[in-house]
Amino acid sequence: MEGLKNMMEDAVEYQLRKILPTMPNVCSCEKCRLDMAAYALNRLSPQYVRTDAGALYQKLNNSSQQAEVEVLTTVVAAVETISSHPKHDS
Ligand SMILES: [Zn+2]
């Protein structure tokens, strides 16, 4: 939707970028990365913010250590699930 952004997409993408390079046996092609992101985003609560000047304030307000741990845990589960059932030939 115009003017709205789900901050959780950025958080999931950030964690994927961080952990995939540490897992050389996991396929990190575009298809798998998108499957992993979709898996994680379907299990995490969306964090919609306005994309105008108020967005940064809300982002800072919403971020907490516990939320970050939850995102990381879910992204790790996504990587494990998708990498054991990649939706393409290896
Ligand atoms: Zn792949």
C-alpha cells in the first residue's frame, strides 16, 4: 500500500543477509531466499509504519532486543525448513 511499509521485511532481510554467509551448505539462491523470507514473514507479526517522517521514530520505538531474538529464531527456522526442502532441483 502506498505510504505504508512493513518494517518486518527489512528485519527479516537483515537477518538472512547476516546468517546465510555463515551457512555454506545452505542454498542461498534468489528462489530460496524469497521462500525463506516468506516463511519467516508469515510467522512474524507485521510491523507497519508510515513511510513519511514518523516512520523512523516508530521504528526506533518498536525495536527491542526480544523482538530481534524472535526475528532471528524465526529466520533460522525458515532457513532450516527451506534448505531441507528446496523448491528446485539441486
Ligand atoms: Zn536455492
